[in-house]
Amino acid sequence: MGKGFFEVPVAVNEPVKSYAPGSAERKEVSETYNKMYNSTVEVSLYINGKDIKTGDTGTMSPPHDHKHVLGTYHKAEKKHVEEAISTALEARKKWSVMPWEQRAAIFLRAAELLAGPYRAKINAATMLAQSKTIHQAEIDAACELIDFLRFNVQFMTEIYAEQPESTSDAWNRLEYRPLEGFIYAITPFNFTAIAANLPASAAMLGNVVVWKPSDSQIYSAKVIMDVFKEAGVPAGVINVVMGDPVMITDTLLASPDFSGIHFTGSTHVFKDIWQKIGTNIHNYKTYPRIVGETGGKDFIVAHKTSNPKQVATAIARGAFEFQGQKCSAASRCYISKSIWKDVEKYLKEDVASFKIGSPEDMSNFITAVIHEGSFDKLASYIDQAKKDSDAEIIAGGNYDKSKGYFIEPTVIKTNNAKYSTMCTELFGPVVTIYVFEDDAWEETLHLVDETSEYALTGAVFSEDRYALETAVKILENAAGNFYINDKPTGAVVGQQPFGGARASGTNDKAGSKLNLYRWLSPRMVKETFVSPTNYRYPFLG
Ligand code: NAD
């Protein structure tokens, strides 16, 4: 603290704009989308505040229009990754001792830039790069990212204020130091907000970062970096490398100065990374922090007393928004027999009414899945379900990749509670339903708990308080974010800290203080005002 006990502005959630027909924000984002669609960009590596072009490039295309080229990005070689490490360590000398209010001001400024001048741009980039509808882009790229920045600044000051007791003769001061070394932030394609938050939350606390975005999110990652630059993040504090994920990861994990990983992505990639960290453990100067939020196989369980229309709506939104490509998306549903007919009717009506196409047409509810690999995987599970005797496709089931990677929202019904699509994370617009006997509530809850390796999100519906209480108990470890009479998606920063355990991650709750503690290494300073001069205690006589 420099020359005052400063208070930051109280964080409030950024209001979600409606983008209703005729609104000014809809016009602005449409115009920005068209402008970006009709021009091309070249995305460089960003190391030590400089754009680096390597000449080895990849192309970027919208998933809903994959023959169209949005631009190119440059891929790193090993030497660039090593340069990112050394530049980060050099930047650390000044950044780690920068007064906190200066760091806070930079990230609060980034939030305001996103809320105002960059809002249409970050949303249009997310619509183009990741095929989000305008609503999905707004709640992610604009609002959630603004919330992460504002709330984390506030949480940072709350942590700094947490101090031990002192006495009149000794003053105890806890200093929340950044980690010694650099942090590796490695991010998934599906949330622009997560992509920005993983490097930003660590950097905000005085750490330096090497960030590797997903190949499928580089177009919106570029806008994030433009915002960080304009907000005043100094050169070398956040460095961006793109390209071969294995080479980049191996190079960063081989450094003795590697001090932590902030990862979000799939479970198997995180487990491989953890193993590599273990192999390198004797080389590191400090025990690295390992934070990873990974996959999910998220459930909805509906008791016989639940409202069928509410359950159907939760499935329609929870399973299909953003094409089911949310780690929290409902993908396995357990519905009590006596309400199933009604749930089925409403769900089929909803799915039949979904409009599918480009996010440019804002009346579309569903757009494309992220890339051909994802499309092919989803198509193969759908084809298999058409063949299997224990599965039946009751809605959707078609797909077409001629223009974009479009998978029709698909509902599979199975009489096999362990059918493959009840257990495996597919990460697309496919949900599987299992109908259980009305009197098998407890048995079904145990089934939910034991069916998947994951424990990210889950929802239970019932009007019976005893049934809810039983579910809360039996499913205690089945989800890190547990919903009662609500869909399992849509966590809001500051309201529902997010993360799961088991194979879903280290449950360090992004968007809360719990996450920020992982990027700090406290130093306890005890200052004694008048030091003793005689070693003998009174009991010695
Ligand atoms: P992904 O695992 O394919 O990629 C994540 C990142 O890891 C990317 O930057 C990618 O380039 C990199 N990567 C890929 N293979 C690698 C390797 N062998 N070594 C090192 N790095 C590698 O995940 P994705 O497809 O981008 O995102 C979807 C996954 O992320 C899903 O499993 C989803 O559940 C999960 N996710 C979880 C959360 C959460 O909070 N729990 C949030 C969002 C996404």
C-alpha cells in the first residue's frame, strides 16, 4: 500500500444487453460483424510487447462458414517460446513490485474498454471465431469477462486486507507475493471470458504469464490482447504464443522457473500435463501450482413431482445453447416415468422450433460446432445410436458440414443407464435421456453419482422438499456446481463461483477469491518493536 488505504469501485455484474430487433446494440454488432467478415487480419505472436511474425502460419475460419477465411495467425517455434519465458522473467522485476493500485487500475480500465468501445468488437469476434449467437457472445465475451476483471480486482483487495492479529510489542504483516517464476495459462476454445481470465487473474496479482490460446479461438484472443495493450498491461507481463500445443507445453514445463499452470480444457490433456509436471519436478525452483478446470458429463434429474414444462425448458437451454459446447451443458437426463410423456412432448416441440444457421442471422438459436474433428465425432455417435438396439433418436439426428459444421440438436433415449452417451463427454448438441421408475428415486440418485468420472455441474428438479434433501445428500460429490430447480449452465461471476472435482478439475472456483489464492505465495513478516536482551525465561528462576 503506497500512500493510502484505497478502496476500489464496488463490483457489480455487467447488465446483459438485449440485442432486440431495432436496438442500437444490435445494429452496431451487425455492422461490426460484417466489417470483420469482409476483411482479413494477421495475428502475430506477442512477446515483450512486440508482434512477432514467424512466417509459419495457420488460417482462421468461422465454423459456420468454413470456406471463408478471416485471416492468418503465426505459429511459434521453440526459440519463440523460450524468448517468451525470458522476457516474462525480465518483466517480473518491475511488475511484481508495482503497487497494487496501479495493477488494479489497468484491469479496471480493461473492463471499461470492453463494456464500451470494444463491446461490439469482442462480441462480433466471438460470433465469427466460435460461432456463438449474439446472446451467447454477450453473456460470455462481454459480460462475464467484464465481471471477471471487476470482481477479481475487488477480491484481490479483500485478500490483501486479510491480516493476522498483532500485539502492542509485535506487528504481524502478511504480504501476498506473486509466485516466483512465470505462470503458464492455457485456454480452451469455448469461452472468450475464460481465455482472457486465465492470464489476467494471475497477472493482476503481480505474476508474469505466457499464454497459449486454443487454435480455434485465436481471432477473439487477438481482440483480448488489443484490449490489454490499450488498458496498459506493460510489455512482457502477458506474452502470447500459438502453434503446436505439445511443443509449447513441453518447452514451458521444462523451465526451472515454471511456477504454475492455469488450465481450462479437456481432462486427458490436463492429466498429461500433470504427469509431465511430475516428471520435471526435480528441476523446478518452486513447487508449481496446478490449477485445471476440465471436462464434464452434467446431469438433470427430475423427480415425479417436478413440473414437466420447467424440466423440458431446462433441457432445451441447458443441453443446446452454444450447441452444447459448455463444460456445464446438460448431457445426461434422468426423468421419472410419470412425467416423461409430458417432458418428451414439450422437449420435442422446443427442439423442432430451434432455428439453425449462421449467428449473423440473429433469429438463429443454434449455430455450428467448433471444427471438423468435433463434427465428425458427434456424427459418429449419432450414427452409432441409430444402429444400437438400446438407443433411439427421438429428435434431430441429422448433420451437414457442406458450408459449416452443423449438427442438428439431437435427443437420444436409452433404456441402458450406462449407454455410451450417458457416460462419455461429447461436447456438442446431443443429450441422452434415461427414464426411471417413479419409486426408484434413491437408486437413481446413486446411479447418477456413479455413472460418470466427472463432477462438474448437475441439476435436480422436484416440488418435494424431502426428495430434494435426499438428492442434495446423495449427490454431494457429484457436482461442484449444483442446481435446484434450474438448468445446470449459466454460472455468474460473483454469484456462483465455478468449478468441479473428480475428473472435472481441481475445483479452484474461477471468479472467486479461492482461485486468486492459488497465484499468491504469502510472506509473513513479524516485526518486534523492542527485542529481548536476555535468553532466560522467568521459569528458569
Ligand atoms: P482441449 O483440451 O482440446 O484444449 C484446451 C487447450 O489445451 C488448448 O489451448 C489446446 O491447444 C491445448 N492442448 C490440446 N492438446 C494439448 C496437448 N496434448 N498438450 C498441451 N496442450 C494441449 O479443450 P477444448 O476443446 O478447447 O475445450 C473443451 C474442453 O474444455 C471440454 O472438455 C470442456 O468440458 C472443457 N472446459 C472446462 C471448463 C471448466 O470450467 N471445467 C470450462 C470450459 C471448457
